[in-house]
Amino acid sequence: MKINDAIGRGQIDDAIQKLSKLLNHGGGEMSSRKLQSTLQALSVSRHFDLDRADNLFDQLQLDGKRVILRWYINQYLEASEAALKEQDPLGKQFDHARRIWERQQKMRGISFPEFREATPVLGVISLREADYWASRGDMGRARQAFQRAKKELTTKQAFDRVQQYSFNLLVDEVKKKIK
């Protein structure tokens, strides 16, 4: 397939152009398995970045955007997670992760304004920030981040009813540390 050849040659912009044409105009049917492998090839290319993910998302019509939405969000989740793993004694990695996620929310919000995250990612980032500051003994910053996490995570459901087990454990752990 010409798209994979372009990815292999590092011609990501060309591959994005071809993929968007294929998804928009259906010039040849692509199975979901083939689409997933093509998107995975894009993701692992050293020439691929979030700007190019945005470019692909922008070029697609609404149906095409729906098809790649999960992959698109995952690109930003991985970038946010990578930002959180950066070591910064001033805690700037949390602001960096927030900026990455807010960029994705802005791009996604244009096409899908009613989209709701199952667990608000900004709340999870704030919760991890609270844990970070609490483990370093800075209880003032920890409480502030914890309050921000409560606010961000309760937009959809009560804070004490966070559904995902691992986040629920983190909530309990942070509560114990900052009290």
C-alpha cells in the first residue's frame, strides 16, 4: 500500500495526505485491521509528532474523525504520560502534561463538542501532582493540587465515586498523605 511505503520512507506528510484522502473519499475500502496497523505505523515513526496527528485529524471529514478518534486521543494520552515522567524538581512536568491535554481537548472539541471523558484526564494529572508534592513533604501544594483534582474529577460524578480502581486507590492514598 502506498501509505505504508510513504511512512517507511519517512514521508509522513505524504502518508497523512493519502490516508486522509482514502478515509474521506473511500477510494478503496480499508479494513479496520489495516487501518489500525497503518495508524500504529504512523505512531511509531520517528518523524511523527502531535502536529502531524492534528494535521490528519483536521483533514478528515466527521466520519473519518470518528474512525480515528480513539487513536488520536491515545496519541495525546501517551504524550501527556511521557511529560509526567519527566523529572523536574519544580514540578513543571504537570503543567506540561496539562498543556498537551488541553491542546487535544481544543482540537477534539471543534468536531466533538459533546464528548465527555470517562475519567477527566486533567483531574488525574492534578491528583498525581498532589501525590508528587505530598511525597516531597510540600503539603500546601499537595492540598492545592488535591482540591483542583476534586474539582476536575467531579464535573461528571461525585469525587468519592471515581470509577477506575487505580484512581480510587490514588485518591485514598493522597487523602491519607495530606491529612
